[in-house]
Amino acid sequence: MIYQSLITIGQQNLLCEEYCFLAGGVISQNTSGERYCVGVSTNNPHLDKAIALNILSQL
């Protein structure tokens, strides 16, 4: 499943600070500028990113 998701993006650096390769993942940063990823994986993948954004809004 992960391979099928990643094969469509082609050759990219998956460790880039600008990109979170998790489908339900979002990138954010704290007040000091340190970046981090928050990822969510549920039984309903269409909701994962919205849930991750909701979590970030609570931090």
C-alpha cells in the first residue's frame, strides 16, 4: 500500500523539510522555527489530513 502511494510521486527526496510523505501528514513549525510533521492514519484515509490539521490547531 505504501509503495503504491509513493510510486506515483516519482523520484523525490522523502527527507526534505518541505515535504511530508505521509498521506495524512502535515508539516508545521513551532515558534522557534523548528519544523515537524504530524501524521494521522485512520480507517478513513479521506479524513486523515483534516484530523492532523485539527490536532495542530490544538497545540
